[in-house]
Amino acid sequence: MRYRAAARDAYVVRPVDDLTLVYHRPSGMTHVVSPAVVAILDLLHGRTLGIGEVCEQLAQHHDLDGEGDDIARVVTARLNEMAAMDIIDRIA
């Protein structure tokens, strides 16, 4: 499974303390998300990536020491949540 972000104009991202609000314009819904979701969203702009590629890119840009094999599990969960919110698309 591969994923890509919705067009940038489909949502508005606003940080609030330790969390971030993502307003999805097409649905009119606002979602409270973690910094991990924002990092993944940023990675997916302009490209389509698989879970392994997302993990690799996150490891290059963020300190993931101590996360171990849980990285892929966490990334998969976040990608599924983001797809359910319609802020990213699943590509077969």
C-alpha cells in the first residue's frame, strides 16, 4: 500500500501547544493531531510513499532512537488514521 497527501489547499494546519489542528476544507471537519501526523503529512506532499519509505524518511529527519520495530507499527496506524480523516489517500 502506498499513500499520498491531499492537495495542500484541501486543509489548513495550525499548531496549538503540543498538538496541531488540521482543518479539512472539503469535509468541514477539524482534527486534533500529534506532531507525528504533521511530519508524515509533510513527507507525503508531492510524492507517493509506502510505509517503509515513510519510516526511512522519518528516521532521516527525526530522532527515532529507541523506537525499534515499533516505528512501522506506529507509522501504519498514523497512516490509517490519516486516510480515515481524508487528509491522505491510499494508493493500491
